[in-house]
Amino acid sequence: MSSSNSEPVPSIPQASFPPLPFIPRFPPRPPMTEEEIMMRQMQYGEEFWKSCPMKSVMAGVAGFVLGGAFSLLMGSMAYDVPVGLGGRPLSDLPLKEQMRAQFKDLGGKMWGSAKSFGKIGGIFAGVECSIEALRAKNDIWNGIAAGCLTGGALAIKSGPQAALSGCAAFAAFSGAVDLYMRREDCPPPDTDED
């Protein structure tokens, strides 16, 4: 192959277009200072912790912990005792096995209660945050609607009547809690008379 047979490749002329009128031209941004970078990172962190998924996760974890603690408290005051092991009454077993059976029973109750509270907390917080973001308002109706949707969703497997009852019960409960929590937001009365 000889290089004498190759022909030069013609160059393609570059077209120059005038700038489009609808595309804004901004001057280059000056580099950010260390303080501006830190403020931007703090702003992103704050937005992350206030996001609906994060609120839902935090409420689910808090509900899980509180549900387990509540079940531990109630289980320590319960009068019912596990029936026994292997058909033998619990009172006939040695103390060590009695304690093991009772702790196993209490652990199962704590796990079930913690899961339920965590699920309720996570669903409710996520739904309430989403409704608040859609409505762009923070009022009592967000909690009532979230309570209705949460109660209905948790009871839907039991049928439509149970879903409606769950909706009504959760909506009433969350409305009552919201009314109680917001009563301090009201302005004080005009007179200070007792």
C-alpha cells in the first residue's frame, strides 16, 4: 500500500449560527467560597431529613422501638402465663425453664407489637407528608386524611366494611391527636382573666 494513492479528505466547512434568542446567556458563575459550600451542604442535609421517605423511615423506626417498649411494659404486668412445654404445665417445670418459656413468649409478643407499631407509624407519616406536599398546606385535614388512608389500608384484607371502620377510627384518632397538639398554636385570649 502506497501513500501516493490516497486522496486528501476535503474539510467540512463549519456553519456559524447566530445565538438563539430564547436561550438565556448567563455570565460564568464565580467559584463558591468554603462558607457557601458548607451552607449548601447543610441545606441539602436539611432537605434530606425533611423528605417524605426519610420521615416515613424515622416514624417507622420510632414506632418499632416504642411498640416493643410498650409491649415489654404491658407484658411484664400481664397475668396470663404460657401454657407449658411439651404438654407439661408450666408450674411443673424447673424455674430456669419457666423463665425461658416466659421470656420466649414475651419476646414473641414484643416482636409482633413492634412490627405493628412500626408499620402504622411508617405508613401514616409517609401518607401525611405526601398529602401535605400535594396540598401545600399544613392543617388538621392532612392528619385526618392520612389516618383514614392508613386505617383503611391496614384493614383492607378483612373486607370493605372493616376498611371503612378502620378509616373512620384512624381518622377520628388522628384528628383528636392533631386537635390536642395544635391547641397551643392558638393565640392567647384577649383578656388575662381567670
